[in-house]
Amino acid sequence: MSQQTRQHVALAVQAIEDKKGENVVILEMDRNAGAFTDYFVLCTGTNPRQIQAISDDIERKVAEAGTRPNSLEGYNQAEWVLLDYVDFVVHIFSERARQFYDLERLWKSAKRLKPADLKKKPAAAKPARKAAKKITAKKRTSKSLSAARGRKPGRVAAKPKKKTRKRP
């Protein structure tokens, strides 16, 4: 989650605000939840022409910063326009489509940000020391158990064969 991505998201949010988009939500996606991008930006437009104008302004502002969308979906229908910039995705909904799809509920594990939060530097990822310690402790425990049972570490004891009754 680079600072450049955060700047591009901020530009998209600024474009939404400039075109009077409503109910702007910025979601910082949780990688552990299986998210395929770093940020979702959601907003609502009041009519198809406004939805297209918001999309056009986002494209223009982010392109001026040197990035074009990887894909643009739904522009002609203007019920739900999706601009995919890979590191962030912008969703511009009609009121009806936003209520129907309810992406905020779907991605409730995501952290909600305010536009001012984008100007701050992202928190550095914490090292996974605890996880590494747990794995090491598990290995030590399994080695200790194996030694206590008189087996070599890492080997699994053979399962006893099931006795089967032969039918006449």
C-alpha cells in the first residue's frame, strides 16, 4: 500500500466531491480477508449523467497523475460504474444499485478511512514475530513428543492395520 496509491485514491475522492457525489466511503481492504485490491472507494450519484460525470472526472484527475484504469465497466448503463486501477477500485452507484449490492456490508472487515486519513503515511506492517515464535514452539513441541515416544522427529507413526472380517 504505497503512498502513491493513497495519493491516487485521494485524487479520486476529490473528483467525487467536485462532482457532488454523495455518501463517499473509503475502505482499506484487509489482505487477510482475501481482498484483491488495497482500497475500495464507493459513492452514489443521483442520476446517470452525474454518475458518468463523476467517472470522467476521476479518470481525468488520476490520468494527470500518470495512471489509467485497468478496466472501466458499466459506464453506458450508469447504474454501477466500476473503475479498476488494480491497487484501488472505484465504485460509482445509483442509489438503488448501492442499496442492492451493499458492498460496505460485504466487506465489513475493511477499515473505513476518511479523506484526511489518506494524507497520513500508511502504518508500517508489523513483523510477524509472534507467528514465527508459535511455529517454532510447535516444532519444538512435536520434536519433544516424538522423542518421548521413541521416534525420530518429523516421522509419523504407522497406523495399525484394520482387522477385516472375511465373508464366507
